[in-house]
Amino acid sequence: MDELGERGSLLGNLEDLLAYNKEKSAAENQDSLFGGLPADAGVSGLRLKPTEPAQKSEMLLWEKELLGLYISGHPLDKFKEKLDKSDTNIKRVREQLREGMTVVVAGIVEEAKELLTKKGDRMMFLKIADFTGSIETVIFPKVYEQFKPLLVLEKCLALKGKISMRNDTPGILVEKVKEL
């Protein structure tokens, strides 16, 4: 659908486009002295106002929100070269590393669930994904308070922590967080 126009321009002119369509539809339902003329016979068309083009990150967010997946790219694409150089990806963590080992993984936050401990402190469960898979992480209250501004959906992060097995499924107990 990008062939119809630049997404930022279309979104910025949405009200004008809808008003133009409403006027055009109303005119087509009425008999007119000039109703049989071709559409381009002296009638000016719709002109879009200049707007800021949509950023790639915005477009990806819209795709994910609307379709549940990315179509025109991936938020991690700009870090792909660095991620490929790293020998630690989520697939390798899930298959090869064992409990207690320290690991650093990078990816995008797919899910974030904040909850309260028995003491009333806030902690978080994150699901982080890269090009090879996804993994659950646990962020305990001390670490959570320290890195809270970074722990949001669709943020690209690097996490350092220890592997923890829970129900035969590996996860990461996060110790440090860094934005990519």
C-alpha cells in the first residue's frame, strides 16, 4: 500500500482525505448540470499538505500494532551487523548454556509484565527476542529500579545475567541492562 503515498503524508492529511471523499460521494449522488463531464475537466484535484515523512521506527511500530508482525523491516536491522558478530544469540542460550552461566544477549522487548513481590516491591518479567528466537527474563526489584526507564515494549536492549532453569525452560536472571 506504500504505492499510494508516503505514510506520514497520508496520515497527516487524513482529515482532508476523508472530507474530500465525503464531498465527492455527496456530489456523485446528486444530479448536476455538469455531472456527466470527465473528472479532470477543469476540476481541481485534492492537494496534500506537506508533512514530515514517517520515521522507519514509527512505521515498524504501526505494522506491529496493526498486524502483529513487522513487514517492511525489523527494529533490530540497524544492529544486525553487531548481533551477527556476537557468538551469543538467544537460540544458543536456549540450546547450549547451562544454569548459573553468565550470558549477554541483545534483542527487542516483546512483552513486559510488571508485578509486586510479597514485600510490595516492583519487579518485572520481560520476553526479549532476537532474529533466532525469544527468551523469558526476570528482573528483581533492585535491578528493576535501577533500569526502569529502559524496560519498555519495543525497546532494543542488551541484557546481562545468569541462566536459570525453570520447568526445564531456560531463562535469564537479569543483572544489568543497556540500551542498544
